[in-house]
Amino acid sequence: MSVVINTQNASVIHNGSDMNSGAIAGLAIGCTISAAIIIIVCIMI
């Protein structure tokens, strides 16, 4: 799971550096996606 979360965070940081105006929105979306993945995995288990 840590690998998935780290990959998601890296993509969010990369997107934020490309679009400074959308950095906050990108970070919020990234956190939401990460949380959704964790919830889905917990349900699957």
C-alpha cells in the first residue's frame, strides 16, 4: 500500500509543479484518490 500512496503523491507533486495554479486542487484530488484506494482495498480484504 505504501508504494501506491507514494506513487500517487509523486504524481500530485509533479502535476503541481507543472500547474502552480492547480497545485492545491491536484493535492486534494490526489488525497481523495489515495483514500478511496485504501477504502477499496480494505473492502476487498
